[in-house]
Amino acid sequence: MKRLSSSEWIAAFLALEPPRHKSLVMTLCGDAMAPHGGGFWLGSMIELLAPLGVNDRLVRTSVFRLVQEGWLVASREGRRSRYTLEPRALPRFERANRRIYAPPGLDWNGRWTLVLAPNGSIDAELRGLLRKELQWEGYAMLAPGMMAHPAPDRDSLREILQRCEARDKVFVCEADELPGVGSRPLPQLVGDGWDLSGVVADYRHFIEGFAPLAALLEHKGELTPQDAFAIRSLLIHAYRRVQLHDPMLPVALLPQPWPGSEAYALAKTIYLQTWALAEEHVLAMLRREDEATPDADAAFYERFGGLRR
């Protein structure tokens, strides 16, 4: 069987699973723009996305909507438009990056974190906002007014409560099993609170789609910076979509073998195979509009356990 070239793989992937344009712009903001100061000229984003099948009209529409939603801030210099990451959105990008680039398999001390909002303590609007934000962070609603997670990121929880103006309106506590009373084991809450079947299916789909690419890249002599950028962007976009639905539970509470571990290893392999050439392309496009674009920051080189410079 003829082995696909990298450009042929990109074309086949885009034909089979075309990404949503606004979501793809968000992926680039986190993966490619944030390490270089978080700012970009519209022309740079248009050039970067063109090989991924996104025309300038769709880029403009996507960026405009991200400004409206509070993810980006717009400014103008003559006829040119420049965008930067909205400072209030930075913690959310940082939370997403921790999920994407850090390995799964949290240690667990057997305790659960509970967020309690008794009836009447908060209004319906705040209750709905908190539920949405905490569910995105992996919490499950175990009962009305009670959300729980066995191993949450405390900094993320603090940021969510502060941003939602709920810090002095809800109760946050920890709980563990009371020995000797004959209750159900707390780990069984996972089955009651989370349906992981969809996450498992999404991870397996990701593995099926990208495992052949890892093998192809072992023979990447013809890989260009533009193709490396396209592959890195599609990889992180697809992996990020799965991660958004993963509650990030401790490995001790997950069904084994957990496909998230295999998916992370695969994403890491492909990222390591493409990141350096992709960076050449990113910098070339950004510096075409702004020669002062900085090199990637130190945090960028910590992704996936460390990128060798």
C-alpha cells in the first residue's frame, strides 16, 4: 500500500473531519499565539489558517465572535486589525493548557471536594453559571445544589468562584468515608456521577485517527514547516475536543485500561515530532506582520514533559 505523504494526510483528515472554524481559531490562540505574547495581526491568522481550508471571511467572522464572547480584545492601526488575549480570559487558557499538555493519572488521597449551594442561597442565574463552569472543570452534580470532584485543581476552583462572584455564597468542603458504618465505598460515586462511555469512545476515535500519522512521521524527511504546523494544530484541536469532555478523574477511579493514557502518549509523540518545524512556520507568519514578535516563552518548552530546544 502506498504510504501517504504528510500533505496527503492533512487533506484526507480535513475532508473527513473538517474542524469548526471558531473552535480552530481558539486552538491556535492557545497553542500558537499564547506562547508568543498572546497577540496577533488578523493577516497573520488568515495566513496561518489558509492551508487548513479556512478562508479570510471565516477567519474574520470567527475572530469577531471571540471578541464578542470576551476571549479576545481588538485594536486597530490604520487599516490593520490586531488582537490580543483578553486578560480576564487568561486563567481559562491556562486551565486548558494544564489539561492538554500535562499527563493524566492524578494521585488520589481518597477524599472528595464538595461545592454546596443550598436552596435559596444563590439565585438561578448564578446557580446555572456555576454548574456550567464546574461541569467544564469535571465536577458532577450528585444532587441539587451539590457538585463534587475527587481530585480537583484548587487554583481552578478558586478562580471559577472568584470570576463568578460566588466565593462568599457557596460552601466548599472535603469529605471521605466514615469507617465502620457500612456505607457504599466512595469510589462508587464515579459510576453514579459520571457517564464515561462517551469519553472512552472519543479517546478511541482519536487514537484510531492519529496512530497512523505517528507511523508516517517516523519517515518525515519531506515534512515542511507549513505541514508540521498544520499537523500540530489539527492534533491539538482534536485532542482538546476530547479533553473538554474528560472529567480528569484520578486514575485509581477509572476503568482500566484507560484510553486517555494511550491518547496522551500518542499526542505527545506527534507533538514532539512536529513542534520545532511548526514553530518555524508560526514565527515566520507572525513576524511577517510584526518583526518584534517574541520567541516562545519558557512555559511552552514545558509542554508534554519538556520540549528539547
